[in-house]
Amino acid sequence: MKKNLILTVMLAGLTLSACGTSSPSSSESQQSSQPDINTLKIISPSGAPAIGLYNMFKNGNVEINADANNVLSYLSADSSKDIVIAPTNALVSKVMGKIDNFKIAANITFGNFYLASVNTDGEAVMTNDSYVVLFQQNQLPDRLFKYVYGDEFTNLHYVTAASDAAKCAITGKNETDNNAKVDFVLVPQPALTNVLANSKANAKLYKNIQEDFKTKSGGLEITQASIFVNTKSDQATIKAFLDKISKDINDALANPSLLKQAVESLSQEELTNKFGVGSGQLLQKMIADNAIRIGYKRAFDNKRAIDNFLKALKFTLEDTSEEVYYK
């Protein structure tokens, strides 16, 4: 009888011990097995392409670089980066043609270029002999202008950078051309907002180049910057990153205040260097107003627009191969 009692107590103790030992719940197990995207090494040009990283930019593995050429150098066979955000026309560059470990996964910016009229009090009218200031000769801004408005202009003048173009729109003069009086200037956002607020030459918004591009291209949009992924990297983590940035961008479009909250710890200089905007409030407003067109479109699903963009701007003569797309 005594032995039976001892046995009963021991069994009860084992039962209680088993009940008290909790095994990981299915949700906890699933969470612990999720890929850690913070391990990915990511690089992006500063400005609009970096905005999609607003929830990740504080990670030490994320580099936002003002030198776009430096970013492009990471599209290489021996790249140390898992993710490279770069101009979409890198897809048809000579460098990309020699490697097969980077593929285009998504388009994330869709144009931020505008024409401003200056030095006019009445209605501005651009003609073929208007004095027009562009920047980055033979590159995207130049090719975009000529595709949309034609190449018969006789008075085009080039400055080096967008900041130089913005200065022309503020002063109404081109310092690099003996202070010649300017009629029109191609200016990207967010620089345009500063131009319109501070111009001494009555700068006004004249043309939204994105809309004019779509009209000429039968509704197909500019595919300006894209995410390129390294196929040598861990693919589960790559896919988790793409899911994350897609959600972040769509969340910001639905609620632009998320951007302001994410960058409020940055100084004005840091904000400008990373995202091209001097305040979180302005960044929020520009996304709410669609002045900087960010978004997320899977590249392969958007192949028709990509091909049109690259051919229209004469980066290539042929459609891109399906082999360069991340599927």
C-alpha cells in the first residue's frame, strides 16, 4: 500500500513537470526561423532611391552613397553587396553584360523630373530657341528631355549636377555661360520645392515630365531606379528583404507620416545627404503630393514599361532578356 502511494506521487510529479515545461509555440518557432534581413549588405544612391529604406537606413549594413558611380561599381561578379539599388539603365550597361550574379527584382522610383520656367511674368511658352538649362549631358535627364520634347532645340546648355541646375532656376542666370538669362530649367524634386520657394527670377512649374513621358509612351511610365539582387546571396533572406521593402513603401504611400517619424532623429544635414530633403515634414508632404514618385513594382511584371523606357531613351535598341530578371 505504501509502495503504491509512493508510485502515485511520483507519477503525479512527472505529470506536473511535463505540464510546466512549455515547448515553443508554432508562432515562436516560425518567428525564430525567419531570415534576418539585417545581415544583408545594401547600398543605394542618396535621394529618392533611398526613401524606400526609411525603416532600414540605421542598420550598419545599409550604405547610402551620394556618388551614384560608386554604387554602380558594386554591380560586379565579386561584389560585397547583396542588394544594389541603382538606375534601371544599369541593366543594359557593359558591366552588367559581363556578369550573371545580379538580376533586376523591382522598380522603386518612377521619375522626379520637372521643367521650371523663369524670368517671365506672363504665360511661359517653350520654343526651339528658348534658353534651356539641362544637367548630366547624354545621361538620363538629357535623354528624357529630348525624348519627350524633341531634339531640335538650338539653345540647350548643360551644367554638371542637379544642384547647379537648381541654382540657375533660383538666380535666373547661368553662371557657366557668362550669366546668360535663362528661360527654362530641368529640375528634379526635391530641389524644385526649394527653387519655387526661393527663386529670385519668378520660377514657376512649367511641365511635369513624368506625365508628358506617359502621354508619349502610351501610358507606360518612367522606370528610373530599381533593386538589383545578388543571386550568390542567401535567397530566402533576399526574398524576405523584397517583401519587407515592398510593405514599407506601400505603407508609406498609404500613410506618409511614417516617413516623418522614421527620420525625425536626423539633423537637417543628415536628412539632405541621405534623402535629398531637409526636413521630415517636407519628405512626408512630397510623398503625399506624389512629387517624388516612389512605389514598388516587381520588375518582371513591369517588363514592358522597362523595355519602353530603355529603348525610348536609347540606352538599348532591343527588349531586355528575361534572363536578367529575378523571378
